[in-house]
Amino acid sequence: MRELAAVVTGLVLLAASVLPAAAQQKMTLDKIAETGVLTIGTRTGSPPFAYVNTKNEWVGFSIDLVEELVKPAVEKKIGKPVKVEKKESTPPTRIPLLSSGSVDLIAGTMTDTRTRRDSVDFSITFFVTGAQFLVKKGSPIKGIKNIDGKRIAAQQGSTNARIIREKAPKAVLREFPDQPAAFQALVQGQVDAYTNDGIQLAGLKAKAPNPADWEIVGDFFSYEPYGMAMRKGDADFRNAVNNGLMEGIESGKFFEIYDRWFGAKGELPYPMAPQVRSFMLLQVVPK
């Protein structure tokens, strides 16, 4: 009897240790089902991915992906309609916002890295780019190989800042909380160049008062695959997000949204390379 009691006690303890993990996996979908709200962390000044336009509307490619692909997948999973609410997130704040439960999903311009995967989970990749430099027209800076001694702006907590420290230790790196602050420093001559992902620099240049005053220079010096981040270990929610993105890619809706922002008549013309299109399609696993 004592041995049986010991076995039963052990099974109870085992169940107690397993149940919280299982509950944790369903936490985000349960939270959304209870509140009817999917809260995303996104950007206010990263056109055309996520920004506040002149009408004070929060718009962008990343936001449309959530509204038109992820939201329907979540609704299908929980069996009820949901509303998307948005909160501002920046490179230094986005992981803390996720960890604290303030947001359910980061949908902006976050690069999926192995280091970040220690803290959060990522969706499949929805955009591919690489780091370059934005400089005043006529600047002697032509790429990462000639920035020794130059003042280089980057966003705090970004992969670009880390790579500058690693690949160009003789550059004078200055980090700023967000893209508008970094660009303002460049405008005021406080720095010689601003480094960010090429597509973000293109969006920033296009929105500048005098776009012709600025140049994007240098070959890509990094590989930046963008993914949507969520709390680690929340498999059911991650599957819902991925299913929404994969359904969109498979149906062609994803490419329609891409063309809306990056096509010839889009906010920032940036045709998708055939290799990138093939990569997107290859991420769609069989049903």
C-alpha cells in the first residue's frame, strides 16, 4: 500500500508539473478568446511597414498582414471575432512588452535571430532585406569598409548596431531609441550616416522632406529575415499565426498585400525578387 501511495503521489506531482506548461501553451489564445482583442506591438515611424500617417492612422504592410491574414486565422481557431489593438514597440521595448503580457504579437520590422530565439518564438519569415547606410548626397561613405572613425547612428537593440560593433569596431557607434531620432541626428549633422535595413532606409528617404538630399549606399552587410515574434513556448498561438501567413502565401493574398505597399503604384516601389518569392512559397508546408 505504501508503494502504491508513493506511485500515486508521484503521478500527481508529475501532472502538476505538466499542466502549467500545457496551460502556458494555450495562454495567448485563451486571453484573446476572453477579451476579444489581439494586441500587437508595432512601429510608429517605420514606413511602409508600420507608421502613423498624416491622417493619424496606424497603417503599413506589417499591420495589413495581421489584419488580413493573422486575425482571420486566430478567429477561426477560437471561434469568435476579434479586434486588433496596437501599441508602440521599439527594439529595446518589444521583447519586454511580450514577456510582460502587454502585447501578444510583435508585428513590425523585427529580425529573426538565433539569439532572440532564446527569448521569444518567431513566425515564418514575411520579408527579407539587409543592412545598408543612409547618408547625405555626396558623402564619402560608400559602405561598411570605409566607416572607420565615422559617427554611425543605429537603433538601440538592433541587429545593425551589433553588427557595426563586430565588423567595424573603429567606427563611432551612436545608438538612438527609434528611427525618427536617428534620422534627426543625421539631419542635424550629429552623425555621418544612419544604418538600418535597406528597405527601412528606402521608406525613410521616400518620406523625407527632400528625398533627393539623401542616398542609400553600400552592399547588404547583413541578412535580415523579418518574422513576427510571440511569447516563447506558446505553440498553439504560433501555429495560428503561421497558418494565417501560409494561407495568405498559398492563396496569393500575401503577394497582393505586398504589391499594395511595394508594387509599382505602392507606397515604396520595391519589386519582390523571384528568389524571394520562391523562398516565401517554400515556407508553406502541406496541409
